[in-house]
Amino acid sequence: MSFKLHDKDTMLPKERVETVLSIKEPDRVPVVAAFHCAPALLTGITIEEFFFDISKSFEASKKLWNMTGGFDILSGTSPILGYYAPFPNSHSMFYFDWTLPKGNVSEQMNEREIMKREDYDLLIEKGYSLFKRKDRKLQKELSKILNDYVALDIGRWHKEKGLMALAHGYIEPPVDIISFLRSFNKYLTDVVEIPEKLVEACDATTDEMLKTLDGQLQILTLGGHKGPKMVLFGFSRIATNLISPKKFELFWPHIKKISDFIIKKGCIVQYHLDNDYTDVLEYFTEFPKGKIMFHLDLTDIFKAKEILGDRACIMGNLPPQITGLGSPKEVEKYCRKQIEGCKEGGGYMLCSACVLPDNVSLANLKAMRDSVMKYGLYKA
């Protein structure tokens, strides 16, 4: 059965998203719910339950869907799989020390210096496998989690609602992985004192990162996926509120190589940009129209629309202080300003900056959804 968020909708959510990804105007601006664990608190279970009971997390997400009236893209099932990623990833417990949720206390990375400065040459020679934990318990738990996800058949529910997933694969730039291995302050010192060695390590490990993505995409192909595939390419440690634009340029070749690989695989690059990249948006004009999109955090979304709006879908970036602490009227006011500033020509989706805070209220979620019906309609 077809599904509409509102009587005025003339497209299914998937059709609407595909239209904006191709930088065209749909019937209205899509609204995206990028959740972390908000469905847990809004449906009466704990964050711990939402994390570890995948079936229960799926039921909570479906329940919240009905409570809100739905969204054009919904990410709401347990995020636990990311913490068991068997490849280099900042959230992976195979590489980093994470404390997972207890009750309603969220997870936390215990960042420390795993890699010493003198280990750069070893990293260049042997790659990230040098730092992977050989933990049979983690591997066993990963197998169970994968089986639990397969058993849910989330794809069937997505098809029923006319939805597409927020992402179909995940990758990070080598510099981000190295920054977490070194720890934040040590990494920033390396950027200043030994940038050549840091770049050399990134050069040496980019292909290793690409192999992890290739494996993910092969699984997706075997699963018979049809339609647009989005690869979430997330980075946070090379933002220009942390390092200078000149330093960002050092790492652009790795970003470019990974992006080109994703595009050649027939996928759309979804840049998940934590922090602020306003000063380096021009770099991304190198890519062809409709092959990249942006999920923005602190980046100036209006500037991004100005520079990249003719070639890339722009998504974001409602701040957590508004969605989590503001009133529904404040949420609507913020949404209106952003919608009216970004919707022209299509290629824009209303969404949170990164993920919605876990304490977001049901009223504020509805205010997000309702705002696209008030301010986001396109002329027929």
C-alpha cells in the first residue's frame, strides 16, 4: 500500500528523495529524521534496551513513525552495529575503547593515545590491522548482531512505506582514524609539527580504507539492492574550526580519491561533515552534478547552497539546542528560515545537524514535519 505523510503529498518518500538527489524540485521539501536513540525515550524504553535489543529498537522506531506521522528518510533502529564494525572506524570497538550505554546513559569513547608518534612508520608499513584487537568475543557478538538484523527484514518495511535508507555503506578518511589512534591533542600537534609524516600515513592507508568499503558494497549488490545507493563518508577532525584551510588542503587528495571511488561504483557520496567546513566548500565543486550530497553540522548551510546548490543535495542542519531545548514555535521559526533560504531549485532536505538529540520532544518532531507542509511546497 502506498504511504503519504500528508494529504497534499503527490510523491512517495523515496521518489521525493530521489528527485532532490538529482537536484530537481519535488512536490515539497523532504524532511529527514536522523535519530540516535530518541525513539527509545519517546516510546518508553531505555537507551540500553534500544541499543542491545535490536528487535525492540525496530518496534520502537515503527511506533514513533506512527506517533509523528512519518518522515521521508528514517534512521531509527539500534546503532549498535557501528560499534562492532570489523574495519577501521571511529566507532568500532575492534579499534577503540567505547563504554556502551547503561540505562539511559549514552555511550562514550574513552579516547587515549593508542598509537605513539614513533608508530607512524609501522602504520605506513603494516596498516591499521596493527591496531585491531584480536577479540573472539567481539567477533562472536558481531555475528549475533548481524543475524538479528537479517531476521528483522527492515527492507520490507522500508518498501511498504516507500522509503530508502539513510546510508548503504560507511567510510571515513584515513586522517580521522589516525587522529583517534593518536588522540585529539597529539593529532593536532602532529598536524603542526610533522604534517609530512601524517600525510604519508594517509597516502599509505587510503587503499586499505577503500577495501573495507568495497566489501560493504559487494554485500549490498548480492542482496539485490535497486535504486540510488548512498555511502556515508563522515569526517570531523579536519574541519576548519579545528585546523586551517591550508592544512585541510593536505588531506584533500585522500578525500578526492575516496569520493571518486564511490562515484565510480555507481553510488552517491553523502558527506557527513561534523563541525564547520564553510571555508573549504569550493573544493567540492570538482565533482559532477547529482553524485554528491552533504549532511551539514556547523557549516553555513546558506553558503553551501550558494556554492554547491547547482550540483549537490544539501541536508541539515537544525541545531540540537533548538530541536532538543527549544519550543515547537522556535523549531518552526528556524525551519522556516532554512527552508525559504534553501529550497529554490530543489536539492535540499530539512534535517538535524548530525543526529537529533535523544531528548527531542514529540512536539518538536511534529514541528519539523509540519514546517515542510507550511513552507516547503513547490509550485505544481
